[in-house]
Amino acid sequence: MKKKFLTTTALLCCFVLCLAIIADLTGKWTGIITTPDGQQISVAYNFKADGNTLTGTADSPQGSVPIDNGKINGTDFSFSVNVGGTEYPHTGKFYTDSCGMDIDFGGQKTHFTIKRADK
């Protein structure tokens, strides 16, 4: 009986920890993307995590665009943004105070890091 109780408690703690990690993605994150042609673009992402759904905006000097098709799976997440009719898929991995992200520029992937800006 004790073993079943401890197993259930451990699983519940893991579940609560996963929810805390997902909820912690919510907020403003900033960084610099270096495009395949070497251009550097300052970006800010305003994420809102709701269960396994990620919404928000991506902001750059060119303006603000909504995040589309946002999904969260543990510490991994993905979404796309549409800029001028072109979709730019993003994938990322969430860490406590930063996210490692990849953006696909028409078949050329670029890796960059964003850091929490609102803490």
C-alpha cells in the first residue's frame, strides 16, 4: 500500500512540475536573429501558454505579427509567424531563463537564443 501511495505521489509531483514549466513560458522574451544572409534582427516574443497551446506575438522593427499554430510538448514548443505572406516555422526548447530556437527561412535553418525580459 505504501509503495502505491509513493508512486502516485511521485507521479503527481512530476505532473505539477510539468505544468509549472509550461506556465513559466508565458511572458516576454527577447533576442537577436542572424538571418542566413548575415542580417541581425532584434526580436521580442510575447508568449502565453495555455495547456498545450502557445499564443502571442512576435515583434521586430518591421512590426508585430501573431503566433500561429503554437504547440507545447513538455519543454519543446513550436509555432509559425506569417510575415508578408511567407510562413516562418519556429521550433524551440524551453529552459528556465532562456529558450534555444530554430527558425526556418525557406529551407535554411538558423539557431538563436532568446532570454526572459520580464523578470
